[in-house]
Amino acid sequence: MSRATRVLIVDDSASMRAVLNRILSADPEIEVVGQAPEPHAAREMIKELNPDVVTLDVEMPGMDGLSFLEKIMRLRPMPVIMCSTLTARGAEVTIEALRLGAVDCIAKPAGNPLEIARDGDALRAMVKAAARSSVRQGPTRLAPVASSGPGQRDVVIAIGASTGGVEALFSVIGALPPDCPPVLVVQHMPAAFTNGFAARLDRESRVSVVEAVAGMPIQRGTVYIAPGGANHMELVGGTAGHIRLRPTDPVGGHRPSVDVLFHSVAALGARAVGVILTGMGSDGAAGLMAMRQAGARTMGQNQSSCVVYGMPRAAFELGAVERELSLTAMPEAILAACRK
């Protein structure tokens, strides 16, 4: 029997520490080895207890969670899950934390801490996946591609990602040229964070990055991030079509779902390129298979460059992935697949 995942909870709220402890301790495969009210105590506990995973509050007195995360990733890189309030400030800091190497994030309720227990199964799965993840120290800086190159086809690029995907998308989207084909992205993320994520990506990219809005027409040089929470994102109307957001039930536990996006883009046949990046679970595998069977070019991130080799593995084992590539090779490979 494998050893339980050892977790250190760092949060200045005693009630939140108690709730997280109760949620995580309900799983026999997880052991909460310590609870710290602030980063200075947490630093000593990390040295003494050697946890597998740290849950870290974004906002704490003395030293904020982001500053503490930077120290962890510099001095003792390890899997960290950020806990953030559903505020604009919380979203901004969380996006930066994920960019710096935090594995994932959970949204803390603004009122009753017990509300977080509704997602107990997801939190426990997240912690166990984090313990198996490959820690990264910030996004890989990829050389920007000068242009899409000659012979560009009229195509649409669809990308799906989950755990570790924020880092990966900063790398891939940041390398794309201003004239690239339209890109549709589903990144599993709390609803309050996707707008801030799109804004941050937009500031650091040569393409325009926006949070998708229903009815928005797609165009070259623009990346559309699916809004979190209430809707699935689909493409309708072909390569000159528009965004459709549908408030239907979650698919595979996700809304928005990568599978839903990929199935909609599969209607384009050979005029589509599908990409599946790092992430926990299997969302996107069936949709990418539908794209490949329809004639689209498909690719997946390889194991060595993934934070969590879950979604790409599921797609590869299903036969949906035409080529497996490192994150470094991904931007040029995507653009090459768009050429005649």
C-alpha cells in the first residue's frame, strides 16, 4: 500500500484551516501533517515535516502567499495549491501564483468557510494529483515565432488544458505571432479567474487575448478564453463563425469542457488543429479523437514537459494524438500544422 499524501495547510483563518483539515482528512490516502497560521511558521514546518503538498492562502499578514510561494519555488520547489478569495485582487494574485509554478488553485468562499466542502471530492483529487505532479519554476520562455509563415490555411486552433495549464498557455500563447489563426481555449479554472487570466495573457502576448462572449465572431490574431463556470464554449459557423456559450450540464465533471469545444471544432474537419496540454483527468480525449477522425491535425504535450500527464496521456492512449511534442516545440508545430 502506497504512503498517504502528506499535506501542510497554511492559512491565517482558524476556521478555514479546520474546514480544509476536515475535508482532506476524510480521505485515507491523505494525511494532514500540520497547520500553520502564517508563512514564518510554515517555513519551519516545511523543514521539519517535509510535506508532499502545501495548500497556501493568497492573503496573509506578515508575508503574503505570493511572496512565500516565490521563496518556496526558489529554495525548495514543491507542489503548492493556492487558496484564493473570489475577488478581483484574489484572481490577479492567483494567476500570478499559477504562472510562477503553483500547481493549481481553489476558490475560497467569501462568507461561510463550510461552502468549500461542496467541492470536497475535487479538492482531494487535486491534492493527490499535485503530489504526483512535476514541479515547474514558472513558465518556459519560448522564442517568439516571427510570423505564421507562408501558405497559411483558413483554419481554427482549439486548445484544452487543466492542471499546470496556466504556465503552459503563457509559454505557448506568448510565442504565437500576431497573424496566427484564431485560437479557442478551454482552461479549467474557477469562474472568477478567467477574465483576469485573459487580461494577463493579453498583456504578455503579441496576439489579442479575450474572455469569450456569446456571439463574438472569431478572427485571426485573437485568442478566446472560455469563461469559467456557467457555460460550455463551442464554435459555430465554420472558420468565419462565432462563439456559442451554452449553459448545459457539466460534461465529465467540467463546465466548460474541453470535449465540448473539441467536438464543435471537429465539424471543420481538416480546417482545424487540436492541441491538448497538461492536465488532470481525461477531459478532451474523446473530443480530440473526433477531431482526428474528421481530418484535423492533432497534437499532445509529452510527459516530460507536463506538470500532470493526465489529459494528454488519456488522449494519446485513445489514439487521438497524431504527434506528442515538448512544450518548447509546440508553437512552431501548431503553426506548421496550419500551413498548406
